[in-house]
Amino acid sequence: MVNGVSGGGRYERLWVFLALNFCLSLVIGSGFLFFAGTHPLGLGFAAAALVSNTVMLYAALALLCAPLLPLPAGRPLIGALLAVFQLWLVTDLAVYKIFKFHLNSMVLNLVLTPGGLESLDQGWGTKALFALAAAGAGAAQWYFWRLAAALGPALTLRRARPVLAAALLLVAADKGMFAWGTLYDSVHITRNAQLLPLYQPLRIRSFAVKYLGVKLDKEVRGGLDLKYSGLNYPAAPLRTEPPARPLNFLFIVVDSLRSDMLAPGIMPKTWAFARKAALFENHYSGGNCTRFGIFSILYGVYGNYWFSMLGERRGPAFLDVLKAQEYDLRVYASAKLSFPEFNKTCFVGVPRSGIYDEPAGGDGALKDKDISERFVAYLRSRDREKPYFSFIFYDASHGNYDSLPGFEKFTPWASVSQLALNRGNVGGLFNKYKNSIHTDDALVGEILRAVSETGGLEDTVVAVLGDHGEAFLERGRYGHNQGYSPEEVRVPLVLYVPGRRPERVARPTSHLDIVPTLLPLAGVKNPAADYSSGQSLFEAAPRPFLAAFSWDSAGLITESRILEMPLEMYKGGVKVFDAEYREVPGRQAAAELAPHILKFQKEAGRFSR
């Protein structure tokens, strides 16, 4: 017995104390329901998910609190823990209202930097409200402990079993609804996948196909009634005057193609084509991996919108415009479009009959060869009266670095396990990578020759580029999706526009600039800001930074600094690197970039409702 209270009584009081806090958390969390849309199915799922998510969070809190209770300072520690938790929920809700993503160290850095709140137009009033919320959270814990002492004898765990059973049923309902929603592409459910902080979704598509015999529709049906949408994309209706002579649009994307590979000895065919086109010598991907690289090419918006576009099965405005003008839409990919989920985002509006993503061949090089031949055959037999959009995505230079026989120009080359990779043996793997690029360049040459022979250079916009780069331990990292080093995010871009003189552009440009360059060629009259976060590639207007994204982080790239920011709580803190990708220690370096973070935050929420 401690303080006149038996062990069992203490834990009954703790149970009631947590239950009271649980109810308060539900009240706070209900604020997220205002962002769930108005469709009954979406609201029903969001409500179930709110209860389910809160149950799971409190299960974790109970595990933390139980061993603290017997300690002399156990009750104050538990009260402080719950007060901080409630304050975190309030703060997270406020952050989500402003930015449409949850509290992370990027936001904390902005708030804690001197002048940060003022830059968000949140001055002393916001600070006073935060102090009031903190005081209220603390007072609530004091009151809940007193109330728990009175209610504890009556509200025992045994009597609460029906409530606990109902809570567990809601957890099962939440997970079951989300699994069903992802299985059958229910956008009213999938759009709310990131609504709640720390929410853990249940996805069973692979399991259902493999073990339950579920046959999924290969053609995803996109589209969501805009009155239920959480997106404001485009920000204004697009005004279009289709040109009398529409242009074709051809994208040739080489996976993991870093900037320095565009050289006469490695990519002679593309290098020769660049002499007829615009060559962007300081070009950056919108992401450090395929998902966000391709997304930024076709949408022209920040990568954080990937999750909303995926949830709503919303395609890019660029392809919507072309589809409305009855373009023949074609995609040729060496890897299936279901992962990453391009069939539910970038190409959701492309008919399944226009997609070829299961090519023949035992490796990436053979598959690249197959899709090249398929496209050339299409090019020679297509209806010339109908304009086309084609997206060719090579994969040989991704991961295994495959090449065709006769293209092993760079020697010695060797496969090296990532576990054994070091600066001493990375050269052979780098040569293998260059051979794969050399192979794909030859295929690019065959396509360009076919375009020229069919008269396409007179009316076809051609872009040859990489989705992201690839590092080979130059700065201690290998591959991609590791950070925002130049090797990972700088890529080549060769853009041919009929009638435009060749040029070399040295100023920084981005994948986000491609759509603002091309949509006007399709007759769109809106300013780029209505549908993109970029500007025309041929516009010389200065800008303070370029943005690139990954799953849970973002990079702000300036002339002299690279700022890496987490977008999730678990990711850690903000880091600053110099132009050579050497970390710059100290908070002052991040504080100097606070104005850029503010601009980034505003753009990251501009296309959300």
C-alpha cells in the first residue's frame, strides 16, 4: 500500500485517469474531421479511424505509464507526460490546419527560430494561445487525477469491458475499411490516409491477390467529385485555346541518370541530339527517387502532394488537357506502373490499352530494347491525323545496371554487393552503371532516328532526361533516396521544341519547370502559378531555391546551401550542407534559411483546401 491506496486501487485510478484523457484527446482530434471531406463514406471512415488511432496511441501511453506509477514521483511524471501529449495534439492540429501535414522538426525549426512565428503572421497572440493551451493541459491533468480518485471505485476495468470491446471493434472496422478502400480504390477512404497523426494504415493488396484469389481491375478508375476533394488543383480552371496544329509530346526518361553522364563518350546519341535542342546544364529533379522524380516531371508541383493525388486518384493537369484534346496517350515502361503507383497518379487517365509495362526480356536492358521496338512500331503505324503523347521509361540503369552485349565499353566492370561496397571497389560498379547508360543511349538514338524519319521533328516536342541521379560514394553515399547531394538530384535535360533555336542554359532549373513550359504549347493561357510550383524553363526570373522531395523529407537547394528537412516526426532534425555536401554545424546555418522555409511551407500547402 502506498499513500493509503492499494496497488489495485492505484491502477484502477490510473485507468480512469487515462480514460478521461482519452476523451479529451478525442475532442481535440475531432478537429481533424473538418478536413476529411463531406462524403458520408469518407466521414464514417475518418470517425472510425479517429477512435481507432486514439486507442492505439493510448495503448502505447498505458505501457509507458504503468511502470512509472509505483515511483515516488510517478503521478507528476504521468501527469506531465499526458499534458505534453495533449499539447502535442493541439499543436499538431494547428499545424495541419495551416500546412496540411503533421508536426515535424521542420515546423519546430521554423517556430523556434527567432522571428519564425512572426514570419508566419503568428505573433504574440499565437504565443499567448500556446501558453494558455499549455496551462489548460496541465490543469486538466490535476483535475483528472482528482476526478479519477472519486470515480475509480465505480469505473473498474471489469465494468469497462463493453467499452473496451467497442473500441477494439472500431479498431478492426478502421483497419478493415482502409484495407478494403485500398483494395478497390475507394478514393473517399484513401484520400484520408494521412489525415491523423501517426496513423498506421493496413494494406493487403499483395496478400489478397496471392492468397485470397482476389482479381483486381488492371485499369484504375480515377476521378473524385470535386466537391469532396481536399485539393485545390489546379488553383483556377484552365483556359485553353487548342492550337490549330497541335504538337506531339515525347518523353524519354532514363532511370537514375545523373547529370555528368550526358557526355560524348557515354551518351553520344543524346549528346548529338542536344546540339539541335535546349540543353539545361544545371537541372535538378523534383525528387531523389523515382516516385517523386516522375511525379515532379508530369505534375510540376511539390512532391508532398503525391500522397493527396494518390489518395484521390487525381491525374496531372497536363495529361487532362491533352486528353480533352483527344491526344493518343501512350506509356511504355520497363517496370510495372503499379509500384510506384503511377497507374493511380501520373497515368491514371491513360487507358489501359495505351499502357505497355510488362515487356519481354530477362533483364532491364532487354526490356528497354523491347519497349523501344514497341514504340518505334507504334510510331510508324499510328494515325497521323491524331496528336500523341508518349512516355518511355527505361530501367536498365536502375539497381542491376544491365547492358546489352557489345555495349560494355567501360572496363573493368563488376557487380559488387552493397554490403561489401567501398571506395576501393566502387569503380567497377560505376563502370557497370555507365555501360547501362551507354546501352540506353543507343536505344534513345534509335527512337530519335525513327521520329526524324517519320517527320516528327517538325511537330514533336522531345524531352530526354533522368528521373533522379545516382551516387557512387563520392560523398559517402551510394545509390539514391539517401539525401540531396548533387549526384542524387542533378540530372540531364535535353528539350527539343520545333522552331526553337538550340541553346545551352546554365542557370538552375527544375523538373517543376517542365509542365509550365509545355502546357502553353498545348494552348493553356493561365499563369503557371495556377497549376504548378515552377516556371517556364525559358524564363530567367531568379528564385531563392529549388525544392526536391523524398518519402519523409524535402531538400531546399540554393546556390551555396542544401537544407534537408524532415516531413515526419520520426525523421530527426533539420540539417544544412554546403555546396560540396559537407554538413554545416550549428543552428545559425538553419536560422539563415528560415525565410526559405517559410516560402516552402506556403507552397507546400497552396494546392490544398
